Amino acid sequence: MPDDLGSMVYTASVWVLPVLLAITLHEAAHGWAAWKLGDDTAKVLGRVSFNPLRHIDPFGTVVLPSLLLLTSSPFLFGWAKPVPVNFHRLRKPRRAMVLVAAAGPAMNFVLAYAAVLLVHALPFVPAAARVWAGENLLNMVTINVILAVFNMLPIPPLDGGRVAVGLLPPALALPLARLERFGFAIIIAIMFVIPYVARQFGQTFDPFAWVVIGPVRYIIQILAIAAGIQ
């Protein structure tokens, strides 16, 4: 039991900061972009902040990721408190909606690249903490790229869905926008429920691996090359 507890504490210690920063700064970026494009709703509410405490959702940011970690889940999932955006107050609302939506994933890519660059600093970390620091950086890269890729799937209310609604002609954008209230149910069904049912019948159906994990691995390779790691 003590060994198991120590292992769980160590696992939590190399995931807490990466998950917290990835999820909360993603939301802060949405608020900052909206503020710069004409809507100060998030700014007035104190949500244009890089202080993670302002964005934490008790269940989505803390409880759910912790449960997934403790149960050795093959994936991590979570969310922060959504940043309120009044799209009617944005200058050029259609164009601004695309930029506000894209700001969250863009922040995740920035955080991932910063973590890759920090790998160069590992030789200067005390030997006793070097492995721990390296695992934090690896997890920072992984969770941020996964969040960016997953959120850019073109299904509302994900950021990619809102980008698609802003870019598509009205004849296609309106039907896609109407899917928003069913979006998370569709995502959960396609990504998790149907694959689980398929496994019960001995079949392999894993769209999460096809549309998220595959691109994530490719993007991480690109970031490593860009940072001079490979």
C-alpha cells in the first residue's frame, strides 16, 4: 500500500501542473482574444488572467482528471470554467468568432513548444530532480497538443466547430451551428461509447486514435525538430 500511495503521489506530481496550465490558460486565451476584439465581458469578470485559480472548474479541472489518473485511464480529459464571450459585441463578429475560438488551441501549441524548448535546460536541473522535471515537460507537451488537436475537431461546441461555423458559407454553417447542443453527446458517443461497444464484440473502432493520437504524434515530432531536440 505505501508503494502504491507513493506511486500515485508521484504520478500526480508530474501531471498536476501540466494539466492545470493547459486547461486554464486555454480559457484565458479565449478571454484575452475576445477582449482585444471588442468584447470585455471576460475582462470585467477577471477571466483575462494567467492565474489558473480564476479558471478552475472544481469537477472538470480537478476531480475528473484526478480520477482518470488514479484509475490509470489511457487518456486524460477535463475542462475549465468556460470564458463568457458576447459575440454580438465583437468587431466583425463572424471573423472575430474564428479568432476567439482559435486562440485557445493556439495557446496550447505555444505552451507545448515552450515545454519542448525547456528540455534544453534539463542539464542545469539538479540531478535528483532531473527525471521529475523531464516528465513534467513531456506531460506538458503531450496534454497541450492533445487538447489543441481535440478542440480543433470541427464539431460544435469545440473550438474547431466554432471556427468551421465562422468560415463556412451560411448554408453549411447554420446546420453545423445547430448541432452545438448535441455536440458533446455526439463526441462522447463516437469517441468512447461506440469503441467500447465494438470491443465487446471483438471489433476495433478507435476514432480517437485515428483523428487525435495520430496527428498528436506527428505534431510533437515537428515541435521537437523545430526546437532542435531531434
